[in-house]
Amino acid sequence: MVGQSLPLYSSAGRRVSTLLNALAALPVLLTMTTLTWLVSLPLRNASIVDSVWSLLLAAAALVYAWPLTTVQGERATVVLWLVMVWALRLSVYITVRNKGHGEDRRYQEIRRRNEPGFAFKSLYLVFALQAGLAWIVSLALLPALQSHSPWSWLDWLGLLLTVFGLLWESIGDAQLAAFRADPANRGGVMDRGLWRYSRHPNYFGECCVWWGFGVFALATGSLWALVSPLLMTGLLLRVSGVSLLEKDIGERRPAYRDYVTRTNAFLPWRPRT
């Protein structure tokens, strides 16, 4: 009986350890977003949280991998590097893009709906909410950073998908930045490069990145971690991504309506005639 109970105890112990490791990241993320909220108050700009979003996930990855000497195997090393590169690139890009433009119109709308008292309400409506969502999304990284199972073909698939997504969104962001920097394109619609095949190639690339991390988790046998890429896909398509950005863009830029009729919203495909 003792011999039979040891595996059960060991399994339960691993589950408890995994839960504690997962929970350890949450106060770190809440601290980061609270500090960002304090910075946003004198600026009257809640949209600075967008620059911190990817850094929240990088911080969670560091918590899961701490101490770094315990990170073993190819999978953990590869995933940690991919998360850091993805997070730093996205944070720098969003910060540079938003510099000097004030609060994003999406956050202005949230502010209007929640006045008076939005300064305090934004702590939980925007910043704490972002911390909670980032924590759930980060759970795909936990098994990939802590499992000691050997590298498999699923890891190769995860690596391919993540690198593809990172390159795709980086190229899309660079093409859009170059388009906006040209005064001749003011008021126009970006329909060149990757944007010729998808109205939101940056979101498609972001989705591929997180499905790649989900496949890394799947390689460890952690099917539950797929909740992260599923949540990220839902956010990109239905919440803060495609649906929100395109809610009134046809009214502000009539040429965008024609763009919609010939270009897929998300999945890249050849333009329709």
C-alpha cells in the first residue's frame, strides 16, 4: 500500500507545485500594472498599458523560470529567448508608434463611458484587467519552461509556428509604420505588402506566436495550457483586436469599405476582385 501511495503523492505534489508557480506570477503582474496606472494618472493616458502588455508576459516567463539555473533542456531555453524577443520588440514598437499621440481613441471611449471617477476606475477596468488576462495567457509558458521532458517533433512545430508569427507581425508592423510615415499616404488605406492579403497581418502573426507557445506546452503533455492561445485568439478577433478597430473605421475612412470587400480580415489570402 505504501508503494502504491507514493506515485499518487508525487503526482499530487507536482500539481500543487505547478499551481503555486502559476500563482507566483500574478502579484508581480498586478504590481507592474499598478505602477503603470500611477504613471498614467498625471498623463491622463490609460493607453500606456499597451506598451506594458508584452512586458507582463515576459515578467511571468521569468517568474516561471526562476531561478534561471533550474531552466533545463532545449525547450525551456528556446521558449524563454523567444518570449523575451517577442516582448521587447512589441513593447518598443507600440511605445514608438504611440509617442506624441495622446490617449488612444479606444481608451478615450472607455473614459467617456466611465466618467466621473475614471482615474480610479481605470485601476480595475483597464490595468488590473490587463494583469489578469496576461496571467491567463502566460500559463502556456509554464509547462514549457518547467518540464524536463525531451525535445520532440511537437517542439519543432512550436518553434516553426512561433518564429513564423514573430516575423509575420514584425514585417507587417514595419510596413504599416513606413506607410504612415509618408505624408502622401495621409488618410489613405494601407493595402500593400502583407496588408494586401490580410487587413490585420499583425494580429494574425500574434495569433501564430501564441499558438506556437501552446504547441510547446502540448509537447510536455499539458493540454490544459491551450486555454492561452484560445483566449488570445478570442481577444484578437472579438474583443480588443479586429472587431473593435473596425467598428467605425468605415465611417472615418470610406475607402476602407472597398478594402474590406476584397481583403480577408484575418487569415491571409489572395485579394478578391
